Amino acid sequence: MGSKRTVTAEDLYSLRWISDPAVCPVSHSIAYVCQSVGEDKEDYQSHIRLLSIDGEEDRPFTNGGPMAPEGQDTAPAWSPDGTRLAFLRKSDQGKQIWIIPRAGGEARQVTRLPRGVAAFSWSPDGTHLLFTAKVAADQELDELTPEEEKKRWASRVRVVTRSKPKADGAGLWDHRRSHLFVIDLETEQARQITDGDYDVHEPVWSPDNRQIAFIAKIAKEPSADVDLQLMNDLFLIDRDGGEPRRLTDMAWSISQASFSPDGKLIAFFGHDRAYEGATQTALYTISAEGGAAVCVTEGFDALLSNAAISDMRSHLRTPPPLFSTDGRSIYSLVSMAGSVQVYRFPLNGGGEPQALTEGAREIYQFAVTKDERYLLLASTDPVLPGDLYRVDLHTGEEVRLTAINDAFLEHIEWSSPEVFEFTASDGVTVHSWMMRPAGFEAGKRYPAILEIHGGPHAMYSHSFFHEFQLLAAQGYAVLYTNPRGSFGYGQTFVNGCRGDYGGRDYQDLMEAVDYAADNFDFIDKERLGITGGSYGGFMTNWAVGHTDRFQAAVTQRSISNWLSFYGVSDIGYSFTEGEIMGNPWEDTEKLWRHSPLAYVTQIRTPLLILHGEQDLRCPIEQAEQLYVALKRSGHETELVRFTGASHDLSRSGNPGLRVERLNRIVQWFERHISQE
């Protein structure tokens, strides 16, 4: 221990991240993405590696192409016969599809769209690829280069007619829609097969190569505003195009779909929004001919998918529902009690759901070998940012296949959190973690920081958090918990904060602090800090407006005023109506009552405000309102604006800005919370 050092913010530059495991159907070799911070520390670089199923061989397979060493190769996908690997490579014209032989050699580019490609997949016979790409209804606009288009918009007004004209991370709507294309790999000729005023998402081939299923919001009536429509539908279209056939009837919010091996069923993740955004996602099947959908997970009180949050990754694709080879069961991730595991769900009354993995961990992606002997996991825990594991589905034996960060991690002292539960004042159990400070000494008292997750419908998990480890390295105990509103503890629990922001959720958090201060004798209750981002930023603002127990606070990408948030956020109207249960013109007093800005004169805690200037989820005007009100009221505050940063700054933003953010948090707490 004596030779080990503590964590620094700059350690971000040395970490590597693993994702997107894809198993070759012939050799069982695993292609996966390895990402790291680029040499200039302004962006990320990634390449694809090839790992043997026994873990003995792990080698680079692609190099990022012409943009290497700053290249980005992602999204590996094996051809059905296992002879070729397709992947996305970043270029000056966006991401394009490339293909490389399994034996190695030169990769060849197969798409050349002016603004790149998004999702893609192989046809079952391996002769075609489908993909989505953005196209404009205005042909003149489509013929412009990106630079020419930038100049055009710089000298023209933008006429807005959509109800949702912007999106965080993407910016203002570019007057393009995402549509479906099919490319013949022999001729490399691509055909657009969907068209219209809608976006295509998550396309998948039918096993017979003839049809493609996809998810979209397509208006039933010409006058309908699909931006205001919270449900979407599952569609089928012939591979040669034609009119899409609607399989569902706007009854669900659908996220991903897949065909059964015989092509007769389509499985999909969805929910009916009975509790708006707090509704747990379930697993459904529907006949490819149409008809009524069947809920496979009826009575299973948990979220299917990954609800865990971390500052190590953002927007990774969660695996879709994956049919077993015999079509009698479906594999899926499940978020439950602070863990994310792989489950198998039998169809047609074939038994109870079965957990295939266990342990204190977050499995963020998985794949299954074609013979269903092995389950491949991308998994993280509180002291490992992420590695690949192999589970033998016959014996249950688990083997760690990679150790991508071990050579770096072994020189650093990491804090392993202690899991605890407490009973809230209304009798409900609340799940929590306590991370002791680095160099912990029994009998000594330490300051503590309460961390609050965003969402609010997400959950802290047994995941790696650089921010938490950094605070522990600075001598702080770190408390984090899943209060009412969190996923992972059943439908009633996750619905527990809707319409009551600052009520029962706030009580859970304060009672967590009370419990920790009374039961961990090393915590000094006179030296406490609080921080959180997004909803966690809202709750940080709310807390310091309702208690003086914290000596310092850091609010990040926060909400301060629901009345303005409704109109400025990219999800403002749907989120405010679903969560606060009101709108500004009919429920003015209610929205103001739940706004932290209403209590600004009660804030005595020094408050640091961190916000990205291009955050369109919680726009920076939320930070500006709070900052100005605090300054006008004579309270101690500081606003740090992160140029060009979106809502995802802490997870996938500019690496240099991520490090700056971490250091600002530490410095603020050091300034206002004494260590002795």
C-alpha cells in the first residue's frame, strides 16, 4: 500500500474503455472496441481488437484508418458466415462502413455518404447491409458540403415549425430525417427504401432476408404533430421498399426489436407510459403478421435494460432482446437493486426468469456465442472501469478475459464502497453506498460528500466512478444512494417522486445523511458537502434552499426554474408535464413551488455552478438565472461555463474539460470544507 498513490483528475487520460463485444459465429473470436483519450486530450481515439474465446490472444485488429492515431473505429459486426467484420470508421464525412477480412489485411470502405452512416447490420445471407443515414427533403440542401451548409446557415434566418427543433448533443434540427438504405456489397450500390417526414430507428432484418423491421413515429393523420406524440410504433417494410406496414398501434414507447429465428415473432422492449418516464420497460412479443402483443415479463417488477449511470461511458447501445437459437427464450439485461445482470426469459409459459450472472457489478453489454455455450459480458465494478468476461452457460463458470487497465490501476489506491440499507421514515428500505477516504485511519473523523444521481429515473450501481474515487483520494467519505424515483426497486418506488420533486425524494436523501452520520463513526457531521448533476443538480439546488447542514455545494447541469425549463429544454414540455405534472400557463404556482429558484433567498451554502454552454437538455439559462439571483441576494457563488459542452460533459465530453470539471469540484470543497 505504501508504494501506491491516490487518484487524480488527470488519471482520466490514462484510462481505456471496452465496449461492443461481437462474437464471430465460426471462430468464436471476440471483436471489441477499445477507446482512450487522444494525444491532444481534446477528443477520443478508438480501435477494434480481436480476442480469442479463451482470452489467450488479444491483439489490435484495426488502427483507425487515415485519421490514426486519432482515428475512431467502432461498432464491430461479423458477417453471418464469420469471414468478414464490418465496422464504422470516422472520417471528415462522418462515420462510414468499412469491411475487413477475418484473416486481417486491408479494410475497404463500402459507404461514402456525405454526412455519414448511423446504425447498420448484415443481411442474413451476407450479401447486403442495411443502414440509416440522414437525408434532406430539400435536394439543394443535400447537395451542399458540410462546410457550404455551415456558411449557408450563418447567413440566413432559420424558420422553425417543429415542436422539437433541437436535441442535446446534436444541436438545432438540420432539416434532415434519418432514413433506411440497403447496399449491395457486390456492386456497392445503395438504395434508399424509406422516405417521408419521420425518422427510422433500430432497423433489423427478418431471417429470410425479405423484410426489415424498424421503429418510428409516423403520423396517422396529416395534421398530427409527431413531436408531441410520446408513443412510437413498430413497422415492417420490404427490402426493396414500398409502404411500411404498421404492426403496433401507438400503445407503447418502443426502444429495440429483434426477430425470432423462424421469423414468426418480433420481440421488443417497450412500456405504455402509465407512469410517464418512470414506467419500467417490459419485454413483449408480437406476430410478424401483426395482431395483439404479448407481455413476456408480466408481473416481473423490474426494468429490462440498463438503468445504471457512471462517469465512464455514455450512450452505449444496450443489446436488444436476443432470442435463443431454438426461439424458446430471450436474453436481456435487467436492472435490479443496484446491479445490472443478464437474465433469460422463457416464452409460452416455459418457466420462471433465470438470472445468468451475479455479483456486485454493472453489466453494460453482452453477447452470446452461436452455439449458446458462452455468454460474453462487458462489465464494470467500483474498482474496475470495465473488462470482458466469459460465462460458461453449461457450468456457470466465469472467467475474466481482459485486464485492459490493470497495469495502470495497480499503482493507485482505490476505495471499495460499503453497501448498506436504511429504513426511511415511512418504512421503505433505501439502498446506499459509503466510500471511505483513501488512507483511512480508524478513530479519525472525516468530511463527507453526498452525491446525487441524475434522471431521476436511473440508479447508482456497483459501477466505477472516477469522481467518487477522486473525492475519496482527497480525504472525503463519499455517500451515494438511490432515493425514491430511482429504477431498480420496483414500479412503486421509481414512481415515488413524480409530482413531488423536493418531497419524499429529498427526505430520503436527508435521512441517508442522518443514518450515515449516526452509523459511520468516522463521519464528521459538521463537515458535509453536496453535489449532483441534472436531476442531481436540481436536488442540490433544492437542498441548499431548504437546509444549512452542508458547508459547500456544487450543482452541475442543473434545473432551477421549471417555468422556463418547459420551453427551453429539448425535452421540456414532455418532461415537465410527466414529472412535475403541470405546465406554465395552467399550473404556474405549482411549477414555481417546485423550482429551487423560488427559495434562493434561503440559500446560505456557498454554491459552485458548473454548466455546459451547449447543454440543450438543461440549458445554461437555468444556471444563469440561479447565478444572478444568488449574486443579487448577496450569497457566495461562482459560475463556470464549459465552452461547447453538452449535457454529457462528465461522461463523454472533451477530456480536458472533464478534467477541469473534476478539479473545480475538488477545489471548491477544499476551499469551504476544512480537512481537520
